[in-house]
Amino acid sequence: MSEAKDITKLTLRDVPNKDYFLWGHGACPGCGVAIAVKNIMRILGPDTIVYVPASCLVVFAAQYPTSAFDVPYFFTAFENTGAVATGIKAAMRRKGKKAAVVGFAGDGGTFDIGLQALSGAADRNEDILYVCLDNEAYMNTGIQMSGATPFGAWTTTSPVGKVIKGKRRFKKDVDHIMAAHEPPYMATLSIAHFNDFVRKVERAKSIEGFRFLHVLTPCVPGWRSESSRTMEIAKLAVETGMWTLFEAVKGESSLTYKPSTMLPVTDYLKLQGRFAHMTVDDVNALQRWLCMKWWVHYKDQVEAPPCKLYETERPVAHDGDPLHGV
Ligand SMILES: Cc1ncc(C[n+]2csc(CCOP(=O)(O)OP(=O)(O)O)c2C)c(N)n1
Ligand code: SF4
């Protein structure tokens, strides 16, 4: 990517086509994590050192002695991405080397068990890039609920029965927790809004100090979706307000994509078997929550509310997934 280019004008065409995350890994077809990592590594390039904690990415990308990363790569424990990336960067500084350090952690490793190390690294303004690959559950160990799991979703620890019908709490707002640290740069990304994706990774690469990127990464078995619909689902997350694209520089946030009118949340839910059991009341509660939350955070940046309080009268009609009825 040319240095002279204005980052705000970069597009898909500006992404180098040399891979540093190679073919031959074992991700499921349609895995959002693999799509995100492949493209982030293309932009970060060869002078990069990668840290990955316990997560799906470790399992499908690096079975010792092989690795799909064509750059130096480390793995130790689950809870320490912020701390290990800090240590690698300190070692590079001591050796007088300029390599960039990136940590790729799952949502369990970020929202829950890794939050303390992440907060410490952000607070110290360590010169590292932290990427959260958010597939909204602990997928590697069998689809357990995390702080990132959305309201209503089935997981093996938020089961669907006569009394409990999926997760009863709403998704933890880790972005605003991170924004409160006022890092030099942070952003949310979608693999289906690719020009926005490229610009944010390139901006994160160009800035010194702590940077946090949060990518929504659909998971085929965990979301009970079809592998061919990963991009459609990622796109609908943004169009329904289930995922908001913004960036924040030192805590000051701005939307990078403003849907003119958001689609009903059911358009997103119906492509995923994890929501197939949701009752009318639960769908309406989720719709109300996301409109309220969106308005609280972004009302100053839009002229009219893009989120509508759609009231559904039917349960989620699931759209052709053979895994319907979890
Ligand atoms: C301290 C500790 N507790 C539990 C585990 C088991 N474990 C390994 S990976 C993993 C789930 C990772 O989930 P997430 O961070 O969301 O990444 P994903 O697998 O979804 O990509 C768990 C529970 C562990 N390795 N270490
Ligand atoms: S289980 Fe989900 S996150 Fe893991 S490789 Fe498969 S699609 Fe990707």
C-alpha cells in the first residue's frame, strides 16, 4: 500500500495480495475469523509478530510444528494477550527492532478472561495492536456463552428449554469500556464492509501506542448458519443495528457508516439457528434494546433515528437452515 495514499480513500483494490496467513489451515468453510485474519495480515505485512491466546484461531492455524502464519507467531495461555503482546514489544525495543506486535484474541479471551490484561495494556498505552475476533461465544471448547453472546442466543451454557430460552442478558459493551481508556485509536469492523475494514486496519497500523480493533466474525457451527451466508449475515448485522461501525480517537467516537433506516432485527436473526427458538416477546425486547442503545450512544451523529421500534408478531421464522430447532 502506497505511503502517499490518503487512508480515507483506500479500497479493497489497495490491499496487497501477498499473504502472511496462508492456505492449508483447518478453519470451517465460511469462518469469519479466518476471513478477518487473512485480510488483516495482508495489510499488516511481513514486519509483524503475532500472538494468539487459546481460541479457535490457535487450533485451526497452528498445530505444532506447523503454522499458517508466515511471520513469527507465539501462543501461551488464554487470559494474557495484553500482557504477552506488551512483553514481546518490550523485547523488540530492547533489541532495537521495529516489528509491529499484534494480538488476535477471541471474545471469551477479550470480554471475559482477558479483560484485565487488555485494560492494563490500554491504560499503559503500550505500542501494540489488539484485535478481538468476536464470534460471540467460546467456540473452540464447544460453544459456551461469553459476555459477547447476544440476548436470546442459544449456546451450550445458555440452553433452550421450557424455562430458559437462550441467553437472558444483553451483550456486554466492551467497545465503550475500551473507549473509556481513551486509546490513540480503536474501531469496530465488519468483514462485509470491506473498504471501511481496510481503512481502519491501515489507520491502526499507522498509529503509535495502544490500538484496539473489534471485528464481528460469524461462526458457522456456533451460529447454526450456512457457510455460504457468512457475508450476508455480517452485512445484516450492520444493517439491523446489531453491529455498529465506528472509530474513536482518544475516546472521541464517530460513526463510519450510518444506515439511513435500519432493517428489522428479525432479518438478521432468521438466518441463524441459534435464535430459532426466540419468542415474540424476546425478539421485541432485543429490538427495543438495540434501538435504545444505539440512540444513547450515537444520537448526536445522525439527523433522524435510523433504528425503528419494529414490533414483530411472529416468532423468528428460520430461513432454511437444516440445523433449525437446536
Ligand atoms: C485459564 C483457561 N481456562 C480455560 C481454557 C480452555 N479454553 C481454551 S480456548 C477456550 C475458548 C476460547 O473462546 P474465545 O476466546 O471466545 O475464542 P474462540 O474459540 O471462540 O475463537 C477455552 C475455554 C484455557 N485454555 N485456559
Ligand atoms: S468453529 Fe467457528 S470460529 Fe471456529 S473455525 Fe469453525 S467457523 Fe471458525
